[in-house]
Amino acid sequence: MKKNEFIDERSAEMGESAEKQFDRATKAQGKSVRKANRYEERVLHIDRWIGDKTWRPAYNQTMKNKPEISVEIKAMKRISRASAKPQSEWLWVEFKNVSGGEGWLYGGATLLATEVESGFYLLYLKSLRSWAEFKVDREDVVSNPNQAKYKSYSRRNRDDEMSLINLQEFIDWYEGASGKKALFFPKPDME
């Protein structure tokens, strides 16, 4: 793994592990999964493309037209670097990335796959973005990650902007507003 001054090695390892577990969980659901290309990952904030293995093209379609959905994958995260272990109650949302550009919340993915202990919630990124913009007080800036719940937080010497939101609170809102259950892929070893 290449050394990056902005990435904590433990965070990068957790991210890679979550992506592998997501691939297994997706395949266990009978879906196809493929890795995004470098441009999609770096610029569009897309980690994977998932599709339906049972889809068959119409007579005049090719397999290149196979419908796929873009997914950004987020591993469970620690609240702060001092935290002993990752947790899934609070989700870090990124309004601005480390260089001050649009964060993954504004990326090109359709779904966010956020890891919890037993699997992955697949959340519509557009809904999450709207909800986070409504709930987070971005004018209330804090300097400690432990105080970032629904407030704006930026790491020292970085141009990023993040906030912590309660994952279950968002899921409850989504299910109530849409009348649908949030999509969940269990980890294969957790079924």
C-alpha cells in the first residue's frame, strides 16, 4: 500500500477490508459486483458497480447496456483517532474533501454502502445528502471530533469539512418518509 500523508494506515486497511466484505455480501445476494476504475474512485467517489445477475438484455441490446448501480463504500469508523475501535452508531459524512473540493456526499454514486457489525446498509446518497444538509449546523464549527455530532468539523491543516450523523436516526427518517425498508446486505458469515 502506498503511503499517503492524509490517510491513516489503519483507516485505509479498514476501508479495503470493508470493500472485500461488501463484495462477498453483494455476491451472496445474487448480485454482480465490479470494481470502479481509478477515475471513478478518485473523482466521482464510486467504489463499486452492482447489478442484477438475472438481468437479460432485450433483443436489440448488448451486455454493455446492462443496468448497474454505482456504490460508495464506507467502513465503520472511529469517532477520533484516539478511539479504541470503529463503531457504526455514528456515520462521518464528508461535505468537503481534504483539498476543499466536494466531498463524497456530493459524489457520483447512487448508493452509499455503510458498514455495520452485521453487514451493509445501502442508502440513497441523494436522500442522505438532503437530510444531512438539513440536520447539520454547518455554521457551528468545532475543533474536536468528539463534538462533531450534527456540527461542522475540519481536521487541523486540512481543508475538509465533515460531520457525524446518527445512522439509525437517518434510517428511521428514510423508512418513515419513503414507506420502504432500508436495503441491507448481511455479511455472509453473519447470516
